[in-house]
Amino acid sequence: MTVGDGRVLTQGQVLWTPPADARERFLLGRFMGWLRSERGLDLSDYEELRRWSIADLEGFWSAVWDFFEIRAHEPYQRVLGSREMPGAEWFPGARLNYAEHMVGRDEDVDSVAVVAHSQSRDPIELTFGDLREQVARARAGLQRLGVGPGDRVVAYLPNIPETLVAFLATASLGAIWATCPPEFGVRSVLDRLGQLEPKVLLAVAGYRWGDKHIDRREQVAPVRAGLPSLEALVHVPYAGGPDDALPDAVSWDELLREQGELAFDPLPFAHPLYVLFSSGTTGLPKAIVHCHGGILIEHLKNHGFSWDLQPGDRLQWFTTTAWMMWNALVSVLLLRASIVMIDGNPVYPDVSFQWALAEKVRPTFFGLSPAFTMACRKEGLEPGRLFDLSSVRMVCEAGSPLPLEGYAWLYEQFGPDVMVNVGSGGTDVCTGIVQGVPLLPVYAGEMSTRMLGVDAEAFGPDGKPVVGELGELVIRQPMPSMPVGFWNDDDGSRYRAAYFDHYPGIWRFGDWIVFTERGSSMITGRSDATLNRGGVRLGSSEIYSVVEEHDEVLDSLVVHLEEEDELLLFVVLRPGVELDDGLRTRIDDALRNSLSPRHAPDTIVAVPAIPRTLTGKKLEVPVKRILTGAKVSEVAARDALVDPASIEPFAAFARTRAPVG
């Protein structure tokens, strides 16, 4: 593989190195200097800092608290009251509020906090002063509706400023937030928000998706009816026009009508902040409860030390309110930087939309998904030539593994001075586990390091750490942003089953990972979708990388059936392309030559679409279960899929393979 200047790109090749003044320029370097002057810790490099951060959890997290000047109404008694997992107790005695740290300092009131671009209305810009006023007004409005600590306020809203304002007002009162984007169907919304028995629902009546108006009034009505605990519906005007209304609703203007006090209820560190949801492809989605203190201190650490966000920076990252990236996006305000909120079709009128927007809003930090990056590459787009991207100093990729080709393409577009920061984390901890930091090089095809305070390892079959081979990603010590529990799981049984059943007292993440000798890593896929041929574990992501390099292939999914030792590859082809013997041979040869003969499929099948969750994850495990005899209704909730019909061809294929009689 070559990059734009003709150089051959290989796995692990250094693509970017920290500048000579990294210790002074980057927040992480200044933290190391602060540790030296304030704590007497002279740590020579990032790896020594990382090892200290997991060897002395209390020392590290207390240093993060002090360095970022977390404001507590009552001090903590100690950092860790208990370190047992599950059930670790962080910062007992402390009383604080996440939202108090989200509205800037007094000197920030005239600085821009939010730049919002939407296909439903004109752009909006809010300063920190504007944000403070609206949060104070929304807080007063929620209080008039009877909202107080522990109540649930939920939203059927897109990624717009009103969603942020309502979230912060909710958090300021100690109420608990959860949201679904308006593209979710009624069942998906009720499966999630219905678990929480909310008091208030905020909703839009419609929105625009590209050039199409999407009316959601017929969805809001049954959602409202399906939440019997509701005491109020708040209508957020958005799409405009005479149909932009909801019956018997409090208007957004009414909610914000009175000037309120900008106040923040002091809450225990572990007080619930919001509920995030798993994909919900089988059964009810897990309702994952995150707390004020855990999200506050973890996002300060992640966004400050890995993303290097500082006052004056700006982050652009397309997300919906369904994905934990929305929560990560808005937490940029903790660092007194600004955010770009985008709503609508992210590839309308074409794949250049986000690049053109970046030229306009001038982000310093540009977040992308590997799927979008590879789609742009496949389309032949050259954003580095077409648009002025000179404001960008860091590009971040998350959501799925980025193939080697993606690294090459990004450096072709941005040039050698931009840091490409590829990471992996998850909804469960609402942060990154492995990613880059600006004190370490960027290695082609690899994530540079483990994050500070995260005792991550790869466990082999014997439950011991391995290096240089595939293992289960585990976390051996507690993190502040681990959930305080699942909703309606009073005895903690579902929580323990989700993360701690496999290795008692150790968090099992559910990903296959390889750590190199230098500490970088590669995620190869979900461990519950393991491809194990001849005793060798294969990662699905590396297969997708090779298969989807073919111009004829738009998407793919691979499944291994152990009993038959059969590897099945399903492909979505470009319109007009047929899966003939020639294409089958080219795919087979590419996998054999690029990976190994074990990676070559026994069967290749063309399908109209690959089933994906509403957050874009491929349904590897449910498809595998269908192919081994399970009914669709047992393994996948159609309403939890981007395309409910996409699962049917797999069921039909399974029927053709079923024994007759």
C-alpha cells in the first residue's frame, strides 16, 4: 500500500511524531510538569506516567481532580472508599454537579460555546453567556413542572442546542437525563425511555433529513401514550411551518419564559447523571447509569490529555443523540472549548458536506467515523485539495477499527503535521480505553497506547495477560466512569453478568485486542463474534478491511459456524454488479494473499443490505445465531435496526440450508 508521495505504508510505521515543544504545547505535557512541581513526581515519559497512574489510582485521580480544579461544594474524604469491582466507591463525601463545570467561567461569557448547523433551520451560535442564561431559564421551567432530584427527564430530540440546554438544566437539579433521536421508531423509544418512568418528555414534531421533511407527530403521540408516568410534554419547535406543533404540550418558549437563577444542586459523586442504552438487538436495551462525578473527572482527563482540548479550541464531530459520542461531544465544554452540533443527513447533498462545513466553522479537532472515512476514500473524494482544512490540528476516529488504508488516506488529505488519533472505548464506560496521546507517535494501523488510569490488558485463554497475540480486552482495576449500575437492577445481577461473570472481579469488555511490545494496540472485533479456524482466532475487522477494498463491494459481514468449520461471507454490491466467479475469486485471492488461507471464506453470498443497529454496529452474533437455527424474533428486534428488512435475507438463506424433513 502506498501513500500520496509513493511511499509504501506498513503496519506500525510512524506517521507522526510529537513536536520538540510537546511538553509545553500540550495539556498532557503540562500535567507532567505540574506533577513534578506540585507532587514531586519526576516521570520521564508517557509510559512511566501511565504505569504510575494504575499503580497509584488514588494519587493519580486526586491529581486529575486538582489539576482541572474540580469545584466541590463538600470535599471528598478519600479518593477510593472501596476498590472492589463491581461496587467501587469513588470520592466519598464529595458533593458536586457536572453541569456547573459545563457553562464556562465568568471570563468566558463572551466566548462562543456552540455552533449549530442543521438541515431544518438556519445556523445558531451561542456564547457561554447565552448558554448560562438559557440553562437558568430551563431550570426554572423544569422546577415549575415539578422536576427535582432523582426525577427522570427524557428527550425525543436531535443534536441541537435545545437538547444541550435541557440536559444541563436537568443535571443542575439532580434529575436524570436520557434521550433518543427522533429517527427512532416508537418501539425503540419505549424500549429505552419506558424503563425509566419519566416525569417530563421533550420532543420535536418533525425535522428535515436532507431535502425531505420528516413528520414525527404520529410517533410522538404513541410514545407519549406509552409513558404513563409523564406529567408534561414540552414541544421544541424545529422544522417550522404550520405542522410544527404538538397538542397539549408546553412550548419551549413557555419553559424558558422566566429568568431563573443559575444554580446547581450539590450532589454526591455517584448521583446518577444520565442513562445510556445498549443497542437492544435482543431484548430490552441495557439501561446503563452514569454518574455526575465519574463522567466529570473522566471526560476532563480524556478530552484534556488525549484530545488536548483547551480554551479556544473547537470540536466538530457528527453524532446523533443515540450514541455516546453525543455525551462526549457536549463534554468538550468542560475544557472551555466550543462544539459544532450537526443535525441532518451527514452525506447530503453528498459525502463532501462535513468537509465543506469544516472549512466554514474552522474546527481544531475533527472527529470522524472509520465507515465515513472509508466511504469518502472509496468515492475518490480529495477534501485536502477541495477545502481549506488548515484549522485542524487533530483528527480523531472512533466507532469501529480504522483500516491501514484509512490512515494512509487521512495523511494524504491533512498532511504530516496533523495528529490522527484513533481510539476505542464504549458506551459502558463512556470514554476511551485505548487511543492516541500527543506525547506519543502515531503508528499506522494501530492505536498508540492505553489511557491513563485504565488498567487494560489482553487476557489469553488461561486468563493471563498476553502481548503480541489476540486476547480478551479486560480492565483489572476500577475507573470512575464505570456505571453505577443498570436501571431496575436492584440486586446488581444483570450488571455483574454483563461484565464480571467471565473473570470475577475483572471487567471484561467484549472486544478482541492485540497489544504490541511498545504498548500500541489493534481491536480486531467483538469477542462474542469470534472467528476461530483451526485453533487460530481471526478478527472480523481485518476481513472487512480487505473485502471492502474492492470497488464492487459496498459492505460486508462475516460469520464462522464452528460445528461445520464454515466461514460465510456476505457482501453488498454496487448497483449493477453481479457476484460472478471472477469477483468471488478476486475476493478469495485478496484474503489469502493479504491475510492467510484461513481467512478465505468457504461461501460468499450477495445480500441487499447488512443488518446494523441504530448506532451502526454490524449484527454479527444475531446473524450467526439465525444461521444456526434461531428464529429472527429470538435474536433481533427489527425496530432496533437501521433497516428492519435487512435481516430477512439471512433468515431465508438459513432456511435453504436447513435439513429437509
